[in-house]
Amino acid sequence: MDIEHKVDVKQALRVFDKVTKNGEKREDGWHYRGLTCSTDFDGYTVYISNGKTLLTVFFHNKFTVDYANPVELEELVDLLAKVDRADD
């Protein structure tokens, strides 16, 4: 199975919402529980990063993932799930 199929876009958008509500706003975006989230100028594209892997979600839930190796992608997927499950 293609490793990028492990990315759950709806979950990522829930996490983005949680990070922007609960995170600390800095110059480069919102920081929360090891994630940094930001948007492009119009808010239609969101960026979620753990410092190693960058998930970019476009309009209509299309996405790309930039990572050096499968372990880095797995770390981001696991962190997204952990933050999504957390009660804040």
C-alpha cells in the first residue's frame, strides 16, 4: 500500500482546527504539541508540519506530503492521530 494513503485528510483538518484554537500563535504559524500549522494568504491551503514532514492540504481535500523517508511520514501520521484523540 502506498504510504501516503495513511494520511487522513479529514483528521488532519480536525487537528489543524485544534492547533489553531489551542496553540501558540507565532510568526511562522500556530504551535501545539509538536505541530506547526499555517495557511496561505486566502486560507484555502493549510500546512501542517512536525518539523520533518510537511503535509499540505489544498481545496477539495487534495494533498501533498513532503518527507525524506517513510519513517518521517509515519511519525507525522502518528502525531496527527495522537493530537486528534487528545481531550483539550
